[in-house]
Amino acid sequence: MLRRLIATAALLTAALTLAPPAAAADAPLRDLAEARGRYLGTAVTAGKLTGGYADVAAAQFGSLTPGNEMKWGSVEATRGTYDWTGADRVVAFAEAHGQRVRGHTLVWHSQLPAWVTGGTWTADRLRTLMTDHIAAEAGRYKGRIDHWDVVNEPLNEDGTLRQSVFGATLGESYVADAFRAARAADPAAKLYLNDYSTDAIGAKSDGMYALVERLLAQGVPVDGVGFQAHLVLGQVPASLEANLRRFAELGVDVAITELDIRMPLPATEAKLAQQKADYAAVQRACLAVTRCAGVTVWGFTDSDSWIPDFFPGQGAATPYDEALAPKPARAGLAEALAPDTPPAPGVCSVTYAVTSQWTGGFTAQVTVRNTGTAPLNGWTVRWTQPAGQRVTQAWNATATQTGAEVTATNLSYNATVPPGGSTAFGFNGSWSGTNPPPTAFACS
């Protein structure tokens, strides 16, 4: 699971969506997803699969991922001694409720037992330990797993191979060996690479793309690529759909595997509305790509979320609150999945990135994308500078600033943006102290 997220851009999708029929909005999410040829899943904690938690997990989600119960440190903390209690419980629960299971994960640099990380291994011995572990775990659940995250988080932020115990000792060959071992142990399961911060087109996703190309060229049985999508409120990548599509065009399936969207606490009505739009935007990106198998939220309730422990002061990242009441994010997923509900015209998304920075100054680029079905005929973008930054010069837009509030409007030559099209403007600004990105944009 994600340990660190580098946020390089701020995104707001301002959408006027058509309200779905009440029956669709009230239908179980798993049924809505299945009707669209996708699954909607959730990570769960085995020990909580009772009472209301179990009821929501069973009713709303068509796929379950054991959050921790299948990780190496959980099942084989002592060498050669296996504890399948938690994993068995999740698999049995899913089978009892007609749900798929995503196996997570066979090989990962984290949550390894001390006997693996503390050992001194030759390449051949470590490879054998790894493939034996895969054979034991994937073999135990043979025919019962929809897809395995075979290798989890193999890359650094720059797209190079992570120097984990596996990468440092075996090099990139460990990825191929792991996939071949998984295929031998469970021939029916779909086999996935999975990583974080690969959701947008950039250095890390480019590295993943190149890795998948190399593996496929070697005949390695990679069936899919998972995009964790641990996102920040208002920052759904504008390139998410295009990124999913380019991987699918390699001939593999893609999936959103660990979706959550965190916010600074406390949650407010405005933040929850933004989160609803963000969840809907991710779901729609998956629906737009034929080979996107589905979306999995990383825990469906805030009471079962990892976010507060790793990002102090942030949370409220899931579609249900701590009392298991649905939040607006749940409605966002339902509306995106509702049948016969086309995107509304005139939908804007905004991406912001600092392209250069120096003492006292910076340059930023803002991209306006039309994600609707009709042309944008004129546009306005508004945001609040979070740390006293000032716009000093703008191009491709008219920008004015009053206090911390900035308004940018189109010029005559870039007023019209076709569906799926985009236009960009830039500005120079001044700053002192820090230069954090705006947390939200309004686009109209």
C-alpha cells in the first residue's frame, strides 16, 4: 500500500451532472457496476467482517481485497510456518456473497517478515524463496482469485527499479520470475503489476509503461496493470483516462486498485461535494476505457482507513463515514455508474503545475480541459492563493487578483474548447516563505 504520495498538481472537476433516476441512485453499487461491465470493489479487514460492516461490504461491493491478510508478513511471519486465518476468512466471505477476490499481494518490498529482510541471500536462494512463497500462497487459493497483485510497487518515483531486497539482489528479473511462478501456481487468475503515483502521465508511469513493454516482449504473463489512486482532494489527474488508455493499448487490462481521496480535516460540505465529484471523475475514467476492469476503494468506511495514521490532520477519504453512513462520494460513484446518464455539457477540469521556481518567483501553467459533451464557449477559472502568492504576469488569459482570490478568463482565440479538448494559460508569480499549490479551483 502507498506509503508516500507526491502531489505535483491541483485539479478540480466542476461538473453539473444530470441526476440519475432514484432507483439507480439507491441500487447497490455492485449491481450498477456489473450492469456497466465493471466491478466495484473494496479492501476489507477480516476481523471486522461482522455486523453492519459486513452488511455494507456484502451488499455494495462485488469484489473484496484483503487489506493486509495476504501480505507475506501476515501469512509467513516465521519461515515455513503459515497462518491463513485472515486470508481464508476474506475469501470465504466473498464466496458466500458472490464476490470476486483480488489477491494482494504476493511480492512487495514492505510488510515482509524479518527473516526475509534480515537474511543474507544469494540471488539463486532469494529467487527460490520468492517463488516458493508464491507457489504456496497462490497455490492455496488456486481457482478462487479473480486477479493477483503479483508484484506491488516495484518502481521509484523517477520510474527506475526500486532497490528493495528483491530489486537489489535480483534486478528486474525478479518481476518476470514472480509472474511466471504465479501463472504456474494459479493459471486462471489475472496477474497484475500494481503501483502508486502512476495515475497521471509522468516519469513514474512512463517507467511502468516501459517495464510492461519489456515484460510483454519477453513473453512474461502480465495480464493487467493496477493504479492505486491514493489521491488528494481536488487533484484527480487530468491525464488519468489517457494514461489508462495507453496501457490498455499495450494489450493488458487496467484497474483502479486502491482508490481513496483524502482531505484536510474537518470535513466540510464543500469538501465533501468536491470529493463526490472526484470519485465520480475516477469512475468515469475507468468506464471510458474498454479494458478497465473495475475500481476498488481502499476501505469503504472512514473507520477502516489508513489515511489518518500516515497523514496526520487528514482523512475522511472513503465513501462511507465512521458510522457506516453513505457520504456524497458514494452518490458520486452511483451517479457515474448509473445507466443512460451521459456526462453533462460544459464540464471543466483544471490542472495546475509549477513549471519553474526561483527565489521570490515562480512560473505556473494551468490547463483547462472540456470533459463534457458540448463545446465550452468561453471559460473562467477561479482559485485562492494559499500562501500569499501574487500573480505578476499572465499569458493566454486575462488574470486579475483581489487579495488572495484570482480570476482568469479566456482570450478571444482560446475561448472555444471542443469536447475532450483543452487549452492552457500561464502566469508568473511572486512568493515568500512557501509556495504550495492551490487546493481547489472553480471552472465555469
